[in-house]
Amino acid sequence: MSATLLLAGGSIVDGSGGFRRADVLVADGRVAEVRTEGLEPGAASDDRTPSVDQVIDCSGRIVMPGFVDAHSHAGSLLFEERVQLALLRQGVTTVVTGQDGVGPAPGDGAYAARYFGAIDGPHPTYRGGGIAGLLATYDGTTRVNVATLVPAGTVRHEVMGDDPGPAGADQLDAMRMLVLQGMTDGAVGLASGLDYVPGLFADAEELAALAAVAATVGGPYVTHMRGGYEANTPAGIDEVVRIARAAGARAHVSHLHAPVPLALAELARAEQQGVEVGFDAYPYSRGCTILSMLLLPAGLARPGTDDLARALEDEDGRRRVRGAVLDRVLGRPDLGTAWADQVTLSHVPAPEFHALQGLTLAEAADRTGTDPVDLALDVLVDSDLQVTVIMRVPRPRSAEELAALFRSPGHTGGSDGIFVGSHPHPRAYGTFARYLSDYARAGLLSWREAQDHLSTSPAARFGLGRRGVVAPGWVADLVVVDPERVRARSTYDEPELLAEGVDDVLVAGIPVVRRGALTHATPGAGLRRTEPVEDGVPSGGASD
């Protein structure tokens, strides 16, 4: 065995949800031993234990498996150290990308960069093509692991462009082949985004045909549901159930946000219909999306075109577009007449509108002496639709309410984190620290529940191999958490403040954060889907 690390003097989460004293020995990228009686640094305790090369003092802290962000938009920006540090300081060692049906592979990535550039960032550099080349891009080049879903919207665009019609038989076969290739290359499931172009043009039959391909190798169907969530959640879940049943697939709902009793009732209803529906959700009430999806009808929301600019060329055209915008926002129960006060400009690339970032549309319109709808349309045209906004819900949900959702067995931690722009949603920098401080430390979740939902469960759901458990033989993606100090510092006013309380992080057994700072090591990898772990998860989260 090679040189080893000893995480000494700390604790691990036990089966009761509390802590027990343990030393964790790491060798060859995996946990070698977990011992409650302790290991002496520098010496072998028996013939099976290698000598210790480096000791990290974990006194007063907890050693936990690295967290898996089940819904992340960090993939294209993960080569930036600021993004890696923001994730690692929360304890995130793996992100799952390709979300909302949009991603850089398959294809050349041009569609994703045009449409989702304000969310995902620029196209990453491939080492080859497709999903295989995308995953290879992360091997040894970053400190954080990356898994990806096959994005169904990108698949549709590769075969049908922006055609809003149903897929013909030959087109559906071509899409199936792209999904099969992506899953063969190591993707962890299929993702759809049914409020985005062109994903919103896909019907349940088309999606079930594609999800069935992913399901043949155990990959789930992951979806940004159709219809805006909140009060429309029942209709969204109905479609999820139809697709999953037809495909024979497990289902996973992205960023589930709805009144908690309604969300729990709909999840229970799906289970009664024989469909396993997992989900991710984050501990914030406000959401974030692209402004074009929120305001524009599909025919005007195509990226990289002049459709919107042409529609606004004359007074009659602008009046028609304004009417369509108002119909959309006033028809949403989560917005309504106060919509302009509830939508904050997050990322606006047009230089003449930079100063408006961080203002609500109502505030920005007042500052510029114009109307919120006209301002929004001008901002979209001048920014080539690359505008993101933060949306406030009418009634924020308390931690106590959200805890009931987070305790649901199907929940996994997901930030929906976006790192583009100067005023992002604070969830990108604070989600996982909030889970630990506002829920685990506050007693709304046990520490075992937090570990299961942030690490063990998502690693199993997405086929990430022997990750998510602190036990011998499991990959040593490990975080050392100070349970009294951990907290999110990012806010809506200052969204890029780093979290506190996670100062030491290992990826594949190699320190990538020491004493709160990045090391020079880049042991991260593109994670390829593996078969489920046959011997299961140790009941106590670790073995003696």
C-alpha cells in the first residue's frame, strides 16, 4: 500500500444519528480502517495497517463522506478555483450536471452555450466528443468530481433543432441512439427540462421512449417538471408518473418547490401508483431561472436568433409581445400582479444594463424611468436572452416546514447552484452548509439523516460506486465538519461569501482543502455510472 493519511481524534456519524469517536485511516484513495480505539500515528497497529504518512487533527470535528450535489450547474465553470472552493468549503466533493435537459454533450455544445450560457457558463473543453469526452475533460483537472446526465433537450435539438412538432419514428430512433451512447459512455441518467426550449415540445410518449433506454442500465429519469411547480405540482407529478411507468424507470424530480403538504401528498400518491419518485430540494425559498423562460412564449425564446428583436420592431408588435408577457406572469399563482417586485435581475451581460443587477424589475424600471415589461424586453434583446433572475415566492417557507420535506426518504441535497454573473443566487455558495447548520445542528434533522440525504442516498441513486459512506473499502471522498461552527455566509445581498466550518476535504484520499485553503492537487474525475454496490451500506455508516 502507498503512503497513508490518518484523520485522528474526530468522530463519525453513528446509526442513532449522533456521533462516536473514531480515527479514519486512508490509503490508496480509499478508507482502509475505521477504529474507535484509535490508531497511533507513525506506527502500524497490526500487520494489516500500513504506517501513517500524514496526520490531520480532527479533534472536535466530524468526518463525513463528501456531499453529492444532486442538481448542479457548476460543470462548465468547475475549472475555476473560486467555484471549486465555493463547493468544497460546503463539503461538496461531487456534482451531478446535465440538468434541466440542457448540457454541452452530445453534439458540439453550441446550443447549450447559447441557450443556457447564463446558467451553465461557457462550453467546457472536450477530450474527445460526446459524453465520453466531456467526462474525460474532468479527469485529473479539477478538485471536484463530476457526473453527468444525458440532457434530453440537447438530444432533441441534435435531431430536430427547434422543431416544435412531435418526433417521427426515425427521429425517435436517432434520439434513442444518442441516449444509448451517452449511457454507454458513463452518464448517470436522463434529464428533461419541460419548461425550456426545445424540451417543452416533447410529449410524455417521447420522453418515456428515451427514459426507457436509460432505465435498461439502471439510470433514473430526472426532470424539471412541466408547468412551474407550486400549485401546478399535481399536474407535473401526473406526467412524471406516466413517463416513469411507461419507461420502467425510477423517477427523480429536480428542485421540488411547492407547499410542503402538497408536495408530500403528491409524492405519496405517486408511490401508491407504484412509481418510485425521488427528488432534490434546497433550503431556500427563492428560485432562480432564465428570464426568457419566465416571460416569453416558446416561439420567441429561441437562443441565438433575432426572433424577439424582430417582434418588437414596430408598435403593434411590441404591444402583442407585452400582452403575451403579461398573460404569462399574471397567470402564474406564484407571481401575479406583484410579479415585478418578486423578480430580481441576477445576471445581465449587456453592458448598458450592468448597473441593474441586484435590483428587482420594479426597482430597475423606476430607476430607468420605464415600464417593467418594456425594460425586461429591452434587457433580453440587448443580452441575446442571456439573463437570469431570482424569484421570490409570495410566502417564504420556514426551516420547520422545509424540514418535513427534507426528512422524506426520497429527498437528496441539491443546490441548483449557478456560478455565472456578479449577483448569483446564494444557494450556490451556501446550500450544504445550511443543511448542516439550520437543520442538523438545529435538531430538525439528525446528523445521520443529513449524511444519508447529502451523500449516501444520492451516491446510490446516481450509481456513483462506493461513495457516500465512511467505511473500509469505500472511496475516501471525505469532509471534516466542525458541527458548532459550520454555517452559510452567503446572502441575497452578498451571495458569493464562502461557507465556514469545513476546512479539510479529501477527494480520492488526497487533501484538496487544508485549513480552509485549496491545495495544488487535482484528483477529481469524471464519474462514470457503475452498478449498485452489492453488499449494501453498513447500517451504522462505518465498520469497526
